[in-house]
Amino acid sequence: MGEPITDGIQRRSSEDNGAGTSTHGTPPPGYSFPTNKLAKTMQDSTKIPLVLVACGSYSPVTYLHLRMFEMAADYFNGHQKYELIGGYFSPVSDYYQKEGLAPAHHRVQMCELATETSSTWLMVDSWEALQHSYQRTAVVIDHFDDELNNNMGGLTLPDGSTRKIQILLLAGGDLIESMGRKDVWASEDLHHILGQFGCMVIERTGSDVWEFLLSHDILYEYKENIHVVKQVIYNDISSTKVRLFVKRKMSIKYLVPDAVMRYIFDNSLYATKLTRKRDYVSFAFD
């Protein structure tokens, strides 16, 4: 299958302590949670404020990653239940141990460059990237819940009351399909993510997420918390292909934002580092 669109696959290990817990979740020195683009008010106070979180490698971030958020925004525009108030990129830490992964500080900076002027609602959270161990997606989503609903107290409404912010994991169809593999995702993590939060799935052209949901007990149990939007305009840009283009001295213009392209060349990223053979033939959205 290729890698999931956000590369947020779980890695089960003896260090896992179950969903929502981690022995490594300490905020790094000097870290602050970004809220500068988070909507401070709601257009319809009867709805539930919603934040999208996309976990991934972003080595480098591409236009497809940005388009994922915009497709999700279109889906929730005029939604009867939710009102979108912000979105976050959460790059994985260096301990994800994926070949072709640029150092975390470079990947965070590229995400910042991709969003700082092009979007009024997308932000980059460096918490996961700065951790000194790999963090499961369940733990990362808990981090956002803690920052948004515990530390910030949710969203304040015009009457002075507060409302809990709903968090959805933004993912691609590949990631959802990977949830069917018990060696990749712990069932307790799936119950935690899908039951307490939910998922926004960008379905790739030619795939059928709903057919997969029907065949998976846990996903079907939480089908009401899984939102699916089809990718109407086919887009197969991937970080893997961008890295290969750089290595082969081919143009990456219009595959990534110009600021990201300049950053890659200014810092000599991906030009010489060897990656796995699989990277050269993958059609994945990483």
C-alpha cells in the first residue's frame, strides 16, 4: 500500500502505555502553543467549534498537504453541526526513524513558510517535532485537547460562556486503511481517537473509504465520527517524489510553495541523502 497521506502511522512498542498516555509528553523548554490564527469568535454560536490536526512527516510539505485542509474547509462550510475555527500541522519528531526525513527544525520551518502568509487559519505546532521520542497519534491528539480545552479553556462565546473545541484528525484514505492492521494501530488507540475525537478523511480518487469502514468493526462502530470528502481534482504530489526530483536535479516549482522551494535549496536538503528504493516507486501521499 504506500504510506498514508499524513504519514501518521502508529508504531507499537513496549513503551506504549495505552491510549492518551505518554511518559515523554513534557513540553520542550521555550515551547508555546500557537493560537494566533485561531478564530476568537464564531459566526454561529449554536454550532460546535472545530479544529483540524494533521500529523505527518512533511519532508517537505507540499501543495497537496495544504489542499487537504482546504478540501476539509469546503466540507465544513455551512455544516449544520460544526464551525471550523483553525487547523494545525504537527510534524513528527526525528525519532520517527523514516529514511528521507529531514531534521525536525527544517520540517517545522518549511511548514511555517508554507502557511505564514498563504493562510489565515493554518498554524504549525512544534510540540510533537520537539519530543525526544516517537509520539503515537493518540498522544498527539491528547496534547491538542489539553492545550485547547484545558489550558485555553475552550472557545469563549459572546455571552461569556465557554464551549469545548472538537478536534478531528485530518487524514488520507491510506491512513484509514492502515487502521485495519493490528500490527500498526493498537485497538485502544483507535477507540480513543475515533470515539473521543473523530477523523476527517480525504478520499483518494478511485478508492472507497466507506466500503473499508463496513469491513472494519472499530471504524464502523465510530462511523458517525468519521467524515469523508472525495478528492474531486486528482492530485498525486508526494513528498517522496519531491525529494527524488531534488536529488535528480529536476524542477519542483509548483509542487511546493516557492518559499519552501527556496528553503530546500538554501539548506541543501534532499540533494545527496540516499533514501530507500521504495521511495523511488511509491505513489503514496506522504
